[in-house]
Amino acid sequence: MQAQTKPTQALESASQAAQDAQDVVLDIRGVSHAFGSNRVLYDINLKIVRGQIVSLVGPSGSGKSTLLRSILGTNLASQGQVLMDGVPVTRPGRKRGIVYQRYTLFPFMTALNNVAFGPTLDQSQPWQRVIHTPRFRRLRARVIAESTTLLEQVGLGHCLHQYPSELSGGMSQRVAIAQALAMRPGILLLDEPFGALDESMREDLQSMLLDLYQQNVRAKRGGKVPPYTIIIVTHELNEAIFVADRVIGLSQYWQYEAEGHTSSPGATIVYDAMCPVFEPDQECDFNTLRAQRMEIRAAVMEKLPLRPRYQYHRFWNELAQDKAEGIFRA
């Protein structure tokens, strides 16, 4: 592969075959975005397979939040297209959910009612909620049961009737994630969700993500649709590798002049590779992640030397070579 060219035809064919064989839930095609003369994103091409947990990393100013807003439909791209289940994203919709670092819970509602609130509102009419018709009571019972299951799945089955003021920061963040999942989004976006938490709480939430991923694996093994597809933005590289099956690196530091640009057209994907899959209770010696962590740091974070943007694009080739784990082995 030459310095600034895409992979060879043989590699491209194998990569395309691997992509065609997957259930792609999110397809980003040639997305670029600018705010006036400030060019933020350039030619983003990305396919996410249903059931993946994908980490998104990059230096400050690399457009991570801008890309999330394009996926959400709150800030449409200047060029290109975002497709969800093959349908173009043109506005916000319930198929995409998001949890920010500064989450919001209703302080006057218990954890269970916080999670049940969205589905109840979405699936009933105001007059039904006032009169409490038999149909509404049946709906409410089902939503409460599903919300209870969700809280149990995120490790909060013992906190159903506690209020946000009675929960730790990590517990409240879990409630916020369950709240988003209750709307059954096709993809959940986590924007630096653990940044304000201490190390112990952060580890608990990392374990929660690993558990959700294993639920995907079990669902796929049973012939069912994996229920959780997640993109997590994090600045912590160990975490990025640990909780996901794939790491995407966005960076403004790449050889744009070799592609005919006289100035930077924006950040683009400079890293796309699989990472090891861990069990929720598996001890992780982060020294074992050192090689990939250093590779990501060099490819994504360092300003110099500038590298070809395709140099570390290998996820689909790795998949074609049957190197993947997790849902791809289920």
C-alpha cells in the first residue's frame, strides 16, 4: 500500500465482502462539516455493525461531539449522509439516544420511575394518563416490568425505589443510561459519560458496558438481534480499548497536502481497528494494552510526524481475516 492511497484492490474486495456480510445499523458516507470557515470534519466514512460497542477517540478539536450531533440529527452535516438502518437521518429521532457527562434525572422521581417515564409518555395519550384506562394500566405494568429489567441489567436492581439524591454519581449515571436504553434506540451515544466519576465508579461502569456487550453475544448466539449498539466517546485510551470491540480515531493531524489540500480540510478517521474483548469480571492488566495504546497515541494524538490517513485503517481487513472476537464469533 502506497503512502497516501487506499488499500489494494484485493484488500478492498475482502473488506467489502466482510462489510456486506454484516448487519450494519449505522452507515456514515462522506460526511464533512464546517462552521463558516472553520472546517471541523472531512470525508468521514464509517459503518457500525449492530451489537458493537465502539470507542471514539481523538484530540481536542477533532470533531467528536460534532460527529455525534450529526448522528443524532441535531446538527446535519454540510456534506455527505448519515443513514440509520438504511434511512437517511434528517432530524432527531428515537432511534438514536445519547447520554452526556452531565446527565439529567428527575429529582422527584425514583430510579424506576425515571426509567419508565419516557416509554410511558411515548406510548400513551395525555387523557389516558389522566383517566388511567384499563389499556393504560396494562401499558404501565409492562413498562414498569421492562424498566425493572433494565435497571437490573445495569446492576441497580436493588435501587429501584431510591431517588437521585440517594444515589452515588456512578449509580445515577447508570440510571441515565437505563433511561436512554428504555426508549430502545437503534444506537446509543455516550459522550464522555464517565469523565466526572472517581476511579472506582468508573470501573463499575466499565464493567456494566462489558456486561451489555456479553448480552449482545448471548443474544446473537441464540439467533436473536443484539439489543445494544453503543458508541462511547472517551479521552482515556485504556478505557477505549477495554470496553469496546473496536476503536475509531478522529484527528486533524494527517497528510492532507498529499491529497491535494493546501490547508487542513478538517479532522478525519485516521485509526480504525479491532481491540480485544473482555468479560465483565475479567481482570485486566492494562500493561497488556500498551502496544495498542501507544499505536493509537502515535496515529491519533501526536501532531508530528503527519501520517497518511489510511495507514491504520484495518478493521474490515481484520474481520475478513477472521480475527474478530465477541459478536463476530457468536
